[in-house]
Amino acid sequence: RRLDPSSMEAQMGVARALIQLGNTEAEDEIYRTIALDSTHAAAHLMLAEFYRDTEEPIAMLLAYQDYLKLAPNDVEGHLGLALAYTEQGRYDLVMAITTQMYAIHHDKRYLAYLGQAMAARGDAEEAVRNFRIYILNLMPDQKALYEDLTLVATAEELLTYQALPSSQRPKFLREFWRRRDLTLTSGGLAREAEHYRRVWYALTHFSKAEKPWDKRGELYIRYGKPDYRSVSYRDNELPRAAVQAIKRRNANDLFNSGTRYDTTVGDIARLPRKSSVDATSMERDVRGI
């Protein structure tokens, strides 16, 4: 780049390298790339994916919109736009994008977004139908992740399920999800759709450092969306009092005893009552750690 400051290839390479290094100057280098040529579609896609990975949904949305002006029929761009709208809970727009683009490209990845949108609208049956078609078309190793009950079933349920012949498993699964259905009206379909959404979310957001997902993914599949979550690459709001209490306890155990205290829901009942936070509140908020 020093030899040729106008080289788009060199500038793109610098930006990519800084992204891979996790360097805080990566964002500036991407904008420098776009400044060299505002019509370079790949530079706009790089910016959109950067905001996707740093989980900045509004910036990601704007970047994908700019990219699609230059590449209006690109599948990855529309999937990114659907992700941005999904993260913001704008499900009507998710449905509009995925329905239109699936009709054109028949890319089954759109069905995962459509399933989430249908679930959010309360149509559990259609949500599960879309998720099942999406899962059916995955590679066997990916398909197995959605079908695995390890993170949601009890040990007894797992043993029972594994002992059943394949012909009896669908009936077991219908009852399994029905028992966990908080809506009490969908016959278990709402909880089944939520499980598929959680697995999809873990694979989308928590699989970069460890496959199929890291500890965050496991917790997300077990307990769902946390009440509080912090990230290292931006300022975060203060957590609720219950979350702060557990963080203080973890910090005390880590720095005063030299051992890490990995708090789980089961541990809450055994925590000494040193604060005014009640155990029920802490159980509710432990997912935010």
C-alpha cells in the first residue's frame, strides 16, 4: 500500500488482516477502502459483515442496504439483511425479504429466517414446517445438531428416547415438546420452533471460536435469550442487581481463592444470602452471565 496508495487490492488486504487480528482500527480501514471506490461492492459487503460479527444491527442494516444497491440480486446480501431485521425484531420485513428471495433463488437458508418470523407472529405450525424443511436439507452433521436433545432433555428422557425404535420417536417428540410448551395452546410446536431458533442462533453467533458453538451457545440453547449480555467491543448498559451480585461473587472467588466459580442455575440455591437479592430473582437472571 505504501508503494501504491490507490491500490484497492492492497487496501482490501490491510482491512481483512486487521479484521482477522481483531484490531480496533479495522473499521477505519474498511471505510478507507470504500473511500477509494464507493462503487466497489466487495468493500461494502466487508463492512456489513464486520458489523454483523461485532453485533451492531443498525450499522449492519445500513451497510447491507448500501451493498444491495450495488449487488441487488446477491443471496448473501439479502440473507444479511434478513439477519439485521431479525436482530431488530422487524419480522414483517423479514417475511417480505425471505418470501420474495426464496421464490427467486430457492435457497433453503431463507426458511430459517421465515421460521423465526412465523414463530414471532404466533404461527407455530408454519414456523415448525419451515424449520423442518430447512433442517432436512442440511448436511448430516448440521442436521444432527438440531435433532440433538442433550441440552434440553433430562437424563431419563434421553435414555428413553435412545431406546425407542425410529417408528416410535415422533410420538415421543410430540409429547416431549408439549410438556415444555409455555403457550399451552400449540401442542408443543411453539417450543419446538423455539428450540430450532436457539440452535440456529448459537450456530450463527457463537461458533466462531469453537465448533459447533462455545459455552455461550450451550447456555443459549438450554435457557434461551439472556436477560443481560455484555460484549468486549462496545460499551454496555449496567446489568440488573441480581446479575451484578453473581458477577461480584464470581470475581471474589476468582481473585481471592485462585479458583473459578462457574455459576449455574443449580448453584444459586447454594449461594450464601449475602445481599438483598433473593434466590428467585438470581435464578431468573443467571442466564445473563
